Amino acid sequence: MRLKDAIGTIRKNKKKRELTPLVTVWTEQADDRTSIPLAEYPRPQMQRRDWICLNGWWDYAITGRKDKFSEPDGRILVPFSPETARSAVRRTLMPGEALWYRREIILPEMQPANRLLLHFGAVDERCTVWCNGVKLGRHRGGYLPFTFDITEHVSAGRNILLVRVLDDTDRSEACRGKQKLSPGGMFYTAQSGIWQTVWMEWVPEVFIRKMQITPDISRGEISVRILADRAADGFIEIGCPGTWPEEKEIRADTADGCISGGRPAQRVRFRAADFDEDGRVSCIARIQAPVLWSPESPVLYPLRIRLGEDEVSSYFAMRSFGKGKDAAGRPCLMLNGEPYFFNGVLDQGYWPESLMTAPSDEAMCFDIRQMKKLGFNMLRKHVKVEPLRWYYHCDRIGMAVWQDMVCGGGELNSLLVTYAPTVVPPFGRLLSDCHYHLFSRDDGGERERFEEQLTGMIDLLYNVPCISLWVIFNEGWGQFDAARLTELVRHADPTRLIDHASGWFDQGAGDVRSIHNYFRTLKVEEDPYGRPCVLSEYGGAACCIPGHYSAESTYGYHNEEPETFAEKFRSQMEEIRRLGAEGLAAAVYTQVSDIEEEVNGLLTYDRKVNKG
């Protein structure tokens, strides 16, 4: 173990930084004066035809928390946070301040007998929304979507939306991931406000509010559960299996979607009388000779659902995730009933000009494809929830995902929670997470909100085929009651695996023994509970590429020169393959790209150099 490297991480995390601006090619090529950023349909898992993108230029103002909006300070490019260069604001929202957005919406006409829904992909961290002076409601939680029905508050012609945002970042216990107001090392620039797509869609009076798709490859069928505000007759229709090309939008009404073209679609009808008193109905459809999804063969089935006058397009995959024993009788992870080694890379999804918001849809695809070219078949989405299009790209390109819950809690005792387990690994197996104070989880209300947002994340992403495992906590950051929350997650989603404590502070729960190892010899560690052993973080070699890093004071666990990095990386990949043959069930290399001071990525922060 290189103890001096572990100690060095503490020192570098405390140095004051100065960042050099970097920019990706997608922003260099964008024309923000006339084009609408991230204008693609934002919810491929449940798509309707009649929608309006509200990304683009909005008025903004930053005021005192108790002040009202009067005059704008300028314009902001939504959905980029004001702290980012891409937003054209470059100002940090501080505790005690309020961030205001105002947008004029012109509706050419109203649609009789239809409803108009206003959707926000994500707003960090608390917001209130008004339409034409009428308060629509509030939302809390910076990583999950929310919706308002604005039908009764708009009219043909000019309408005004007003949004007020508050965000205390790390001055509260709210879920915030890697954001800090005083960033450095492994923690990054705080951001706030609207950071995912804002959009509207027209729906009939009776419409589908939610659906849940569950494949069962052992029975050769899928279950589709539909939630509606009122009952109506309808059907589900399944198309032929296939893969989606790069530019394809999911359109169940086209031949390319295999619904109305090619072989006849399978149709299963339901009646209004089939709905229960809570507005739910379930359908079972048999899949003849199911074609299974995997990263090597990402086959998707088109799906169309009709409820009365409402129609949505979606897709699903026939696949299963689990755990079992390999040919040698060792615990392993499984895909489609067979042992499968998940060779992954940590993906934090940060961008130099736009932080947590990708500069374009093509940029999202770029990272996924680059990691696949380097031989990875899994991404661990680290303490962040991406826009739904990112998961769609993983589904169709073929990339399994381990999804982290966004961490929260009070200010970390880094020596106790992070560095002591790194330097002395047994320490991380001895401390119970019922000691809320030690884990910075004193606020009972925030613990309840964490649970609500954890189940909200699972509900949001349930229909995403590529997600194989949920990660509840990472390295003890705000950890509490992990064993109990494992059962909560298991109840919410019995179809996927769970890592309840990634790195350390293992409470003996979950489906894997999850180890972080940056400084010691890599090995397979036997688990006393019989769980598969996964190396959920390793690597982290710092490599600065001249002209492509942000800070003079850089951060990593040990240094490699550009001339030797690729060779050392390939050597470590060979070592991982050897450990896989010895019983290692999965591995997660750190990480996809450099981020601010962290220069341990396989790609530079501006995505212009692939170090591997």
C-alpha cells in the first residue's frame, strides 16, 4: 500500500484551486443564439407525439431569499445551471439567495378536451412554480422530475412561467452528490437551478400517468402495469425485436419501430372494467422465442400502449440479472441466467462548460461509446441521476449500468468516514451505521426525504433495461440504516441486485461484497456471507495531458506519465481479467473522464484526448 499517496489525497483536497476554462467540441460547434440545446424528446421510455420543448433563453435574476422577482439580471440558457459557462451567467447561487427564472410561452391555440402538462426534468434543489401569477406548487429534491397540470391556468396567446429556486448545497443534509460550495479534490463545483430539460405535452382527459414493465425470461413473458387517472378500454402492442440505430427516435407508428411494419404485432387488450379502485390495470404478454438483451447484443422490443384516446410509445428488453455460482462453485453475478463478469468504469457525468448537464445528446453517446471501445460493458453512474435519454442510449448501444443513489447528509468527517477505512481497511467493517452522528445524519427529516427520493429514483428508472444493480450508499457518505434500506429497495424492485454499502461500512446486507481498493494489491476477497466479491472502485491513476486539464493543483491516487499511461492501463485490465478467472464477479475502474482537479480519467475533461 502506498500510504504517502493516501495522505497526499487529504492534503490536495485542502488546497485552494484556480480552474482554467475548457470546452468540448459540442459546445464549440453549437450556436446558442438560434438553436435550442438538448431539444430531443426527453423521455424515450414513455413518448408521446404532441410536445413542446421549453429549453432555450429565459430571463433570470438572483435576489435575497425573501425578495420578490422584479427585473431580470439578464438571460440564462436553460437547461444549464447559472454556475456554468454554457448558461452565460457564471454565478454561484449561495445559501440565503433565490434564483428566479421567467419565460414567456406563446400557445397558438388551446386543444379542447385535452390537458397540458408542464414537466421539469430536474431542478436543484427546492423550487416553486407559478403560471400567469397562479402558484402551481413546490418541489424538493434536485435530481428527480416533477409535473404540473397547467390546463386551467393558460390560454391561447401569451403566458408567463415563473420559477423560484433555493439551494443550500452542502450547508444542509439534502441529497447533493459531489457538489460543494468550497470544492476541491474529489468534490466539484456546486450548481443549482434548472439543469435538465423543461417541456410541455398535450394529453387527453383520460391519460396514462405511469407504467411499469417487468420482463420474465424464465416464463417468456412481460408484465405491463398501467396507472391512469380514470379507467378506459385499451391495449398493449409489441413489435418485433431489433436494435435502434444512432439517430432513431422511438416511434411505434413507423415500420422502423416494427409495430406496423414487418411481421404482425402482438396485441393484448384490456377493458375499463379490469382496472382496480386505485386506477391500475395489469397485462401479461407472452414473448415467443424471446431474444435476450446483453451489452454484446442490445436487442430491444418496441411497445405501444393505448388507453382510450391516449397513446404512448416505449420499449423493453428481455433480460434478467441475478447472482449464483460459476462452474467452479464460486459466488458470481449473472446475466440471463449465466455467469457474467461486469467490467465497469466509474461514470460521474461532468462536463467542463456545463457541469452535470451534458452539452448535447451526442456528447452523452460519445462517453458511452468510448468506454465500450475500451472493452467495458458496464458504467457505474456515480451519485447522480442522469436525464432519461442517457439511459436510453445505454439500452440501445449496449451498456449495463450500476445506478448510485445521490448521497446527502451533513459535513463529512473525512478522517473517520473516508480516509481511515482507506488506510486501515478492517476499520470499515467494524462501525455500525446506526450511529447517525458519526455519519453526519442527525436530521431525521432529511433521512426520511432520502428514503423518499431513493424509492423515487427506483420508480423513475424501473423501466430502463440496462440497470442491473442499485447502489444505496458510497463510502459511508451520509450512510444510515443500510440493511433496512436494502429491504426497502428489494420491495420496490425485486428484479435487480443491490450494493448497500459501496467501499466499506458493510452491514452484512445486499447482494455483493463491495470493495474499494486504490492503494493495495488487487485480489479476490472471500465474503463471510457468501456474496460475490466485486471491486467497485480501483485504478484512479492521475495523468495530466498538457493543454487539457483545468487546475495546476491536480488530484489522483498515484501519477502516471502520458507516455506510460496506456501501457499501465492495459496491464491493469489484464490483471482484472485474471482476477475474473479467479472468482472476482465485477470491477469498476476510476474513471471515465477527468473532472476539475481530478485527472484520473480515461478521457480528458474536454473529451479531446483518450488516454487509454
